[in-house]
Amino acid sequence: MSGAVSSMRKIAFIPVRAGSKSIVLKNIREINSRPLVHWSLLAASTAGIFEKIVVSTDSPEIERVVLELEIPGIEIFRRGKGCATDVATTESAVLEYLNQSQLSDDVSLCLIQATSPLTKSEDFLQAYRQMEMEHSDSLLTGVEFKRFFWKSSCDGSSSPLNYNLACRPRRQEFKGSLMENGAFYIGSVGGIKQSKCRLYGKISFYKMPEYMQFEIDEHHDWIVMESLLRNFSTAATDLDQIKFFLTDLDGTLTDGGMYYSQSGDEMKRFTTIDGKAFELLRNRGIKTGIITGEHTDIAKRRAEKLQIDFLRQGEVNKLKTVSSLCDQLGLTLANVAYIGDDVNDLELLNVVGKAACPKNSIIAQKYLSPRIEVLNHEGGHGAVREFVEKILTT
């Protein structure tokens, strides 16, 4: 399913209360070296379609952990005590926020569950496209379960629920059953407020892979999910996920120096070591690009020499530009690898699938986050080549 997602305003809403009984503070307990809620937040952020990501919580500790993740676009909503009890419904938390938010009725709200960390950014994009194609009012996620289900009667007898006992179908011919998995739900602000339910009107069912059947509710779910995350993680950054490589220019592809000839012509220093990296990417079918805040003929000539697919100069908002390029290519920010060196690169570095900065960069010295890898080489001295080789050999 391809094509751009509609321009309607979209809000992500993630409820994370503190009162889980089976696994205490499970929403911030680490799973695969990250708090559980990190995975859902990252998927929502890298989708690049949400105006903001609202985290509804009753816990100062959860609030602190969420903010320390430094994922862009997060807004904390302090949930009232009445909506955070063991008997409170998720709808009550959603409606509490909507009744205080003053959002217009046509805004789309995506309710995302932190207990489904396998959700990918692509899932949000595809789900919205499906809703547009099917002209539906709301959407839920689930899996197609090709299993035979039974029910027990009061007299102790049992009977099949989803197949004919006298004509047992072969698996390849069996349509199976649809099972809600609770990953996320989509509806409009007006529709949810009027129905007081996350699902209403014409409902679309967004099918996810069968391994997505799991939610984390009990300890044994946690063990299963840890294994699945290692294989199907949203933040996986291997070659299968990275489809678009982007680099900053000054201080990254160059050494950051400004050189002038006797006649006053400006010059920049590049290295052939980095130049070869773009050939390696091209041979693997990975799109490439240079995105820079300046506008020079030097950058144009270098991009042509290296056969760069996209050159964007004079860019003030790099994240907006890259999001647009991703939409053009049918990709998400999770498919992007980016290397930059200064503060104007931070917003983009913190949301792409794989991020890095040169050893001598301002970011490495002052603004480093856990998501940004500091390379062993300096800008203009092989940092780009090092980053590319890490991607191609992962």
C-alpha cells in the first residue's frame, strides 16, 4: 500500500499508568536495554505524521523516564487519580484528555499501547492509508489467527467455534479468525467523544503479522517479547531496514574548515575515502543524499561527482525536508541513516533509524544522546565511510 497519508491533524496518545499489579511499573521496566514505553514512543515519533505524542500518566517517575528519553514531540498529560485505578478503563483516560485538550472534532487520535513494543512506524502509515481507502470511521489492529477455537458448554461438552467438525479444513484453505491484539486504535476526536468508545461507526481491521499477537500483561509475556524484540525490533538498524542514507556537509563530509585561494575563491576539503562510501551504498540499492544549511556550487559539484540521489541546500528544517523525501520514496524515518555534527542536526538525528556523529563534532562533546553513535573518525577524515561500513556489515 503506497501513497501519501492525508494532511489531517493527527495526535498520538499513549496511556501509561503506574499501577500494574502483575509487573510493577512495567511501562518503564527495561526490555532489551530500553524502558518498555520507549519502543512505542520511538515508533510513533519516527512515523513522522503525528503533531505531538501525548503520554498520559499518574506517575512522576514514569514522567521523568519518558522525558529523559529525549524523543521529539512528547507532551506529558498528568492523569487524574480517578482514571488511574485498577478498574478505570482506557476510554476514561482518553476522554479525560480529550475533554481538557480543546482539540477540534476532526483531529485524528491514535491510541497506542505501550504493551505492544513490536509496533513499527510503518504500521501507523499503512493503517491511515487503509482507513482512507476504506472510508472508515475508526480502526483497530489485530492478527489473522489460523487456529481452531472451541467453546465449553454448561453441561461440560465442547464444540468448535470457527470450523465445521465434520469438514475439518486444511490450513492453507482455512480463513482463520481475526484476533484483536491491542497495538493501536484510530478514531476522530469527535467520534470518540460522542460514542465514548475507541471504536465506532464503520470499523477497519488492520492486519499485522501473527507474531504480533502478544501483549505484555504477565511475566511469561515479558520473556516471549524479549525474544521477539531481538528479531523484530522497531529500532532494528540492519541493512534490511536502512534504505536511505543522508549526510550533513560541513564538519561531516568535510573537515569543517573554510579555505580561500589568493583570488578569494572558497574551497572545501573532502576525502576520497568518504567518496567511496557512496559507491558502496549505491551497489546495495540504498538511496543517498546530502542535506545542508548552506548553498554552494561546491556542494553541487561534489554531489554530481558522487552520483548522489538527492541534494538539499539552504535547509533550515532538516526533519521536515527528510520527512517529505521519505514520503516521496514510500519510506519512513526508521528507514533513514543520518550523520551530522552540529545542533541543527539534533532533531533529525534523534528520530531516524540509525544516527551517528563524527568524533570531533559539537554533538559528541555537548549534546550526545543514547541514540547517536560517536564514530572513531573525524569529519572529512573518514567518518562517513566508517558509518557506512557499520551499516553494511551489521
